[in-house]
Amino acid sequence: MALFGTDGVRGVANVDLTAELAVDLAIAAAHVLGEIGVFAGHRPKAIVGQDSRASGDFLEAAVVAGLTSAGVDVYRVGVLPTPAVAFLVKESNADLGVMISASHNPMPDNGIKFFAKGGDKLADQVEAQIEARLGEPWDRPTGVNVGRIISDEGAKERYVNHLLSTISTKLTGLNVIVDCANGAASTAAPSAYEKAGATVKAISATPTGWNINENCGSTHLEPLRKSFTFSRRHLLQSAPV
């Protein structure tokens, strides 16, 4: 049975998707991408992000450890949406990106998604090569050849600015309700709408690590409907005669 599915490697965190597997995936990815020439002539660079799941902390640490032990410099961007990692890979001319997320799956699940240089999804044949190389013996770099870890504090702001650059009309006068599902968009989405000029009400935007997708988000629309109904009623009552 193939380890990679249609959108990376997914499973119950710490059962199917363990720290050990995350380390091995990162190392194998570095080896495969290096051998097919992605790192040719320069020190390799990766962008690593995650959603708000508690398990993302240990999985992110494992991915970062695997990549840096294989000689890749890692830029940690923290909790951001998956498209942000794709954008940041392209924007920074990184050699690969890794997003740790299981999207709308229940909280106990998690996933590891790889992005190729340019921010596109890693090709299926490259994923197959990575899977085939898991756990193989290898010569470990030492000294100046091990990777470094850099915290990219400005990543969210650059992503939000990128989103703003894609619209030509301000959202001034619009009232927007954003259901953030207590997930990766909990800060970036409200910020983007506000900077675009909208009046924003963010719901389910207080992630704890355990409440992602819990009775909210794309699979639970009731809170969004209730919030919309209340806001619409309030606007009608407050409208000038």
C-alpha cells in the first residue's frame, strides 16, 4: 500500500504518522531532490509550516531535524495556511516546502505535504522515489555542511501582502464573517480581509491545538450560519430610517 495519497502522507498522529516516520520522510526527500539536481550548485533551502494541531509541534520538529541533518537550511514560518507555504517557497526561491496539516480532517489526524521548487505539488514519481528511499543507510554531513534553522518572523505579513496584491478593488463597506475553523488561517485570514478594507468578524479563531475543526469550519457550517443570521438582523435593526 502506497504511503503517499492524493495530498501527501496522512494518518493518526503518533500512530500512523510518527516522529520517526517524519524524520525519515524529510531525509529521504532531501536525498531524492539532491540527486535529481534540485540542489545543484547551492546550499539547499526549505520552507516548513504547520497548522494549529498540537501534534504539529512534534511533527514539525521531526521534519526540521530530518532536513537539517541532511544538510538543508530550514526556514520555519509557523502556523500558516497551506497556500502560504506554496507562495513562500516560490517567493523565496526555496528548493522545497513542507506543510504539516491534515486540512479538514479531525484533530487527531495530521499530514505531511511536500512542495517542489516553485511552490507546486511534488510530482507523483518524486513522491514514489522518496517512499522507496525511507530508512536507507546514508553518509551524514558534519560541520558546516549540516543545515541551519531560521525562524522567519515576517512570513505571515508577506503572505497577507501577496493576497492583497491580487485584488484591484477595496472591500470597504463590506461586512465579512470568517470561520477560521480554529486552524491555520486564524490570524492570516482576518488580517487580510481587514487590510483589504472590510469590517471583519472572525469566528472559531482561537486555536488551542485541540479544537481545530471542532464543530466549525467547512464540515460544520452551523456556527457560520448563526453568526451570519445574527449579523444580518443586527444590520437591519441598526440601519438608518
